[in-house]
Amino acid sequence: MIQQKIESLRSKIEHLNKQYYVYHISEVSDSEFDSLLKELEKLEAENPQFFDSNSPTQRVGSDLIGGFESVEHRYPMQSLGNTYSIGEVSEWMERTTKESNLSNSYCCELKFDGAAISLTYEKGRFTRAVTRGDGVRGDDVSAAIRTIRSIPMTLCGDNIPAVMEVRGEVYMPFGVFEQLNERRYDIGEEPFANPRNATSGSLKLQSPTEIAARELECVLYSIQCDTLSTKTHHETLQLMHSWGFVTSTYTTLCHSIEEVERYVAKWDKARHKLPFATDGIVIKVDSLAVQRTLGSTAKAPRWAVAYKFKAEEAITTLLSVEFSVGRTGAVTPVANLEPVQLSGTTVKRASMHNAEQIALLDIRVGDKVAIEKGGEIIPKITRVVTEQRGLFSTPIEFPERCPACYSPLVKREGEAKHYCVNSSGCPPQIVGRIAHFVSRKAMYIDSIGEQTIELLFANKLVRSIADLYDLRAEQIEGLERMGELSASNIIAGIEKSKSVPYARVLFALGIRYVGETTAKKLAAAIPSFDELGGASFERLVAVEEVGEKIARSILEYFSDEANILTIERLRSVGLQFEGEAKEVLSDILSGKRVVISGTFERHSRDELKELIEAHGGLNQSSVGKNTDLLLAGAGLGPAKLEKAQKLGTIIISETDFELMINS
Ligand code: IVH
């Protein structure tokens, strides 16, 4: 009886998951979904004899992942033959036609740029996920893969093979990648170079909760099994989709070289508008019988080829190198370049990351260098055109002292960056900390920008975040570019910040590694700053999302007398050092029911949900009669759109929403 109840709840939840993540249909509201999940959690906890690792409650298991077992693939994971020339693609098509004595159809697909994955299903149940590794053996990353909700744990439908490996690519959409890097920057961690690195890095994290927060996605493009009933590749894709797998919606069946060329030309341009990274097109012979005839070489199948997009590159001269000091004291070399056009923008500066990178590429001032904008936002130097090196190129010397305050730089074991440790006396660090303190996600004092902080600092009016609260309008009025109005705006903004809730104050303090989410989790678990200051290492690491590195950093923060004095001053002017994490920003959406659908450029869905609640609104998962607003992003399901239009629901974009909540 109980067992049946548990199983029926599991399959109901799994079904709702699939409808939502694979077919973009919400059958129930968020709260109904949550209550089903809670009910299942309760029954499972009371009846541990019915444990199942594929239960929807186990997607974010609580245990840390120990290590990654090395596993042999049942069928090796091959790579693909590559070409950058469309001429070679058409030669390959002619060859495959000749060798199979058939005029073939070809399935053209996007080449997703993430991490290849192989998922094993036995009797329609997920059993294991393994990375590509060396093609023969990979790492078992099942726990990480379970956190990706669009990957089904159980399949339903017709002709499901008894055992199969389903292959595809796990990737991180640009929007998620940019937010992740922003958060990493905020807490002084090195940003990921591109979404591909961020994806593989995420799969190797130890904590399932952290992996789930990375919002990875997965698209599947092939099946390895001995008993497949389909005759063509595109039919296989349709069958996979019917079982509950996400397959690419950008696949096209082509019948001639011209059609393939048109597909390639279209995506070579249109890929820049996609919300995820692609590095080419994969062209596959559609007939599975012909695929078998053509077979494989030792490395790659003969029935498929990858046309790779050329990375957009420009060659220019490295004029000089500056060393910039961030808020955490990290010193980053920045290249000043002879201005050059690159994918539609003029580039004058590029990041050079760190001393090791400079040495590795042997970059010298005066060199001709190649710059690229990969998945990254800031262009980077990828190589030196050494053939064009002049006699007078000069090696770059990494400074031994801080370029801003001249104190000696330190490079810690295991870190790539040099640091200036004079945090209380180094001007860019002081200005950077204040800029972080006033920023949008922290105290949100938008009347103070970086230039204002520099001005206040240069005039000796602020040296620490606490000094902001001693400022008087008449001190500001007389400064360059300031007037009565800007001075009173600044003072009003500072005054208003006194009601910012504790979790954001905690983030605003800029404790190293304590990002926005960690601050929220800390404030929820330990809702008083005094208690946080007295918390032991063990208590800190017991908080969700807090690892040893963060715990040590918090302890270090509280052991610094200067920080304690700053806090005392902030407390005495009335800042919040206690309280729940929930915040109220306005009542502009008071009582409004809002549905979020699609993906967005500047916010994750969770952030949007929080914003809706913070402005008094209610989140709903599906459009119904009582829905007031549909917040629509890219890839909004057509069914949802049609329903909203029929019901006359107001449809707004991310920009409309931002305007609304900021009005
Ligand atoms: S088919 C035998 N299709 O590209 C290999 N691969 O360079 C068959 N990839 O390891 C692979 N998108 O990680 C195929 N639509 C797609 C793909 C794709 C990305 C990756 C995959 C593979 C690598 C080969």
C-alpha cells in the first residue's frame, strides 16, 4: 500500500518534471508541485526500506560526492573528423555517396560546446552517467547529472531498449555563465574562461547543491545499443524525444550539398544570437544502414564530420601592459592594444590573466598578437605572431611591488595571481571595496558610482565603508562636478541603505568568498552578526554552501581588529545586523500573479522569482485565468504563449519587468 503510494508519487513527479523541462508544459502550480515533493519526502523518510536512487527526491542528494570512479564505456566514445573548409565538407559528402552507392540524406546539427556525456539506461531506468574521459574510460558523474532536471530518471514510451547508452552534451547557457562569473568576481575568485570550462568544472564539484545551482542543461544526440528499431538518425532523435529526452530543436534534414551549405552559412551567422555556445556544425549520414556500411576509423566515424566555425580573430600590436589592482588585492595584467575591429566592436584592451599565462605565451611589448572573443566577454590574447617579432620587443616584467601602493606583492602557493596584501592602505582596494558595498546586489546606493567614490577618496572624505555614514551634504556640494542636488541624492541614498536587510549587508561587507547566495544561506542559518562572529569552524561548515575555504575566510575576517571597528561604527549608525533573509523592496506587484517562462539575459529564473516576491508578487507556474503577467524570455513555449494571448494575460519582457520594478 505505502510502497504503491510512494511509487505513484514518484512517477507523477517525474512526469511533471518531464512535461516542464522537456516539453515546456506546466500541468500544476509551483506550490502543488512542492507539496507533492514534500509528501514524497515524508513517506520516504518514514519508510527507508523503499529507498530508490532514481527518486525525484534524490536529484540533489545531501551527501558530498567522495571521488569519481573510473568506468569503461560499453561502446567507446569516439571523436569527430574536423574541418574548417566547406569545400572539404562537400568532398566528404561526395565520398560517402560513392562509397554507399546511394544519394544520401544528411542530418545537420549544431555542435554544442560543453562536455560530452554518456548516460546508461537499463530497463528504462537511469543507472549511470560517465564523462568522455579518454574515450575508453571516463569518470562516473552520476550524482552531478541527477541534478539536471531535464534528464529523465525513468523513461516511458514504446520500444525502449533493455540496455542503452544515450550520448549528448552537457552545457551552461551564456546567461548562467555570465552570472556565475559575476558572482565569482564579486567574491574574488578567478572567473571561468568560457562556458565549456565552467561546465566541466561544475561536473567535478563535490556538493550536489552547488552543482544544481549551476543550472546546467543537457541535449542528447545519439543512442548506442545493439537492438535499435529505427532506420534513420533523425527518426532515432524523434524516438528519444518521445521517451523524454531533450533533443536539439535546431536539427535539419538536408538532401543536397547546397542545402547543407545553406544550413552552415545560416548558423555561422545566427549562432551569435543563440543563448549557448556552439563551435560548429555536425553533419551526419541519416541512414543507419549506410552508417554501418561506412563504419569508423580508429578515432572517428566515417559517417559524420564536424565543420568548425573559425574563431573570430584579429591581429594587432601590444603597446603596453598595465597592472590593475582589484578590490581583493589581486593584480591583473591588462594589455593596451593598437585599436582593432573584432566582431563588430573596437578592441583596445585585453586581459592577460596572470604571470604564468604571459610566460606561457611568451608575450612581449611590441609584439603582434592575436586576440579572440571566444565564449568570453573580455577579449583575450591567444598567441603571439612570432614570425613578425621585431628586434625591439621587450619581455614583460611582472612588478614585485603593488603598482598602486608600492607594498611588496605576494603569490600564495597554489594560486595563479599575485596579491597586494596592504588591504587597508591600498587606494584601488579601498575604492573597490566601497564600490562593492554600494553596488546593486549589496546596499544598492545607486546615487554613488565609482567616479564619485574616487572623488570622495581623493578629497579624504571616505577611507572606509563606515565613513560613508559620516558624510554631510555640505562636504560634497563643493566638490568637482557636484552640486546641491547630487549631494542631497547621495545623502538620501546612504540614509535609505540603513534599512537594507541583514543578508545583503553581510554580502556588502565583502568578506572574501562570501557571495550573494552564501550570504543569504548564512543569514538564514545564523540570523545575527554577533552569533556569526562567535561561530566555530564546525558550525560554519555545517551551513549549506559553506565549505572549508569560506569558513576560514569568515574566521579570518572576524580576527581582524580593523573589521570589528568598522562593524561597530556601522552598527551605531543603524545598519541591520540581524534578521531573516526575506526582503521587501516594494509593493509594486502587490497581489499580482506572475508566470515566468523561457530563459533570460540578465537574471536567472530563481532571481526573477525572488524579485517578484520581494516586490509583493506571487509566482505561478502555469498560465491560468487569474494570471496577471507572463514574464516571457527566449524560447517561450508556443503553447504557453497562445494560452496567454487567448486569456488576455499581459505579456512582458525582461526589460519591461526591470522598468516596472525600478519605477
Ligand atoms: S556526434 C562519434 N553531435 O563534439 C562522435 N557530437 O568532436 C559522435 N558534440 O565528443 C558525436 N554537439 O562532445 C555529435 N550534435 C552533436 C554534437 C557533438 C557537440 C561534441 C561531442 C563530441 C565532440 C566531437
